[in-house]
Amino acid sequence: MTMEILFERPSGHIERGRALLDLERPEAAIEELQAALAEDPQSAEAECLMALAYAMLAKYPAAEQHVRNALTLDPDSAYSHYVYGMILQDSQRDGEAEREYLNAIHLLPVCADFHASYAWLLYRNGQTDKAKKIARNALRFDPENVEALRLLGHLNMEEFDVDVAQATFQRALAINPESSSSHAGMGMAYLHRNQADKAATELRESLRLDPNNPYAQELYLQSVKSKHRLYYLFWRWSLSLKRLGRTKALFLILGLWVLINAIATMRQKMPEFFDRHPIADTSVLILVVLYILFCIYTWIADPIFNFCARRGWIK
């Protein structure tokens, strides 16, 4: 949503400050906005944009002070409540952030951006069903809201509905091809399809657009590691456990442990039987050793392959 409909008659300094923020030049924007506040100390818009600029620089105490000033000047500004919510979310104060997002939505319920940001907050806190509902609300107000589409794509991936997730990320990219995070989402979908080369292509594009995107960095490393067959088997095992859900996965792991222990105990308590059947004895021994090796492998696979991938030993 453009800020022109949220604030009235911006000054030239405010216009330039907003343009500089769009260009991701917060330091220059701050200079313009300081000039705007020198001309009009009661400008809620200038204070709000100053908050955004400081938030872009990760200077959250200063950002919070300016957005509080904006809300003191204009308590009913939906956009200022929204900016305050983003600052609080980035500061890991999710309860307070939720309050501000809800204030913004209450004041301007048709703004898709407000709903999308609130949905991401819910998703981060594990409230996936509610996050999905709010993201769909955002798309009801703006079917081309990229942040809402990305969130639904991630939720589809968590449900292992890869086809729908990939279509959702493709739709987001059709709207904004310059979205680093949407390219990262596509990369994740390709990884789940065991298409490591296509995943790497998407993730390289994501990192070209935003070299500091931590999610894309992590997934790119994953795409490199997945080219190695041993790591790929480990990763598919991890995905299978995740698909089962926490409770079923725990029962599976405990069940395997109980089974192996039962077999080992049986071997100790029935030595005559295993002496008469050396193949059974060898088979049990191999099974126990393989289980132990598998357990050790699951503990060390990720750090070992991370080490190898970062040094270019996996191509």
C-alpha cells in the first residue's frame, strides 16, 4: 500500500526520503527526513519514515522512539502501528508486535500488507492454521500480495504439497521477479523434488538479489550437500521423519531402539541357538553394528557435509 493514501500532502523532503528508502539508502533518507522535521516538527509521516530508516539500519531503540513520536502525533495512523509492529517483531518482541499489527488491521482492515505481516508473525510462533487464514485474508484484499503468497508456499511445503507450493512460488515470482525470498522458496521446492541443479540455480539468483539472505544461504548449502548420495539419503530420512510428525517419528525411533535391544538381548540369552545357526548370529551382529553406525552417522552427517561443502569438496 502506498503511503500517499495514509498521510496527506508530503513535503519535498519527505518525498525524497521515501524515495531513498525505496532505494534502500536509509542513511541518506534520514538526512532528508531530519530536514523535514526541522521544517515541521509535528509531521507524523516524517517521524514514521525515520522509524523505518533506523529499522533498516537495525537501530531499533531509535526506530522505536521515532514511531512512538509518530503515534503521539497521530494515534489513529494505521501505517504507524504497522511500522511499530515490524520494529517490535524484528526486536523479538512478538507479543507486542501482535498488538500493533491488530491495531493497524482494526484501523485499516483492507490493507493486505498488514494481514501478510501479521500472518508471518503467527507462522514464526507456530500458529500455522491461523497464519494460513490471515494470509488468505491478505490475498482476498490483494490477490498479488507477494508476502502472503510466499507464506502460503512455505505452509504448502510443510504439508509436503510440493506441487501447490511450487505453483504458489511461481505466481509470486511472476508478480515480482526480483524477490530474493521467492527464488529461495522455489529453490526449496526443487530440493524436495531431488532437483539439486535447478535448486542451485534458483538459490544463486536469490543470493544475487540479496547476498545477505540467510535462508537462501542455508538452502544453497543444502543444495550442494544434496548432490552427495550419502548426504541425500540422510536428508530424505530427515524429511520422512518430519512428514510423520513429531509423535509418530518419536515412536518410530524408540521402536527401532527397542527392537535392536530386544534382538541383542535375545542373542545373549540364547547362545546355543545362535551357535547352531551361525548365519543368524552373524545377521544379528551385522544388524546391531549397522544400527549403531546409522545412529552415529545421523549425529555427524550434517556438520561433516557442511564442512566439506564450504571447502568446495562437494561439487
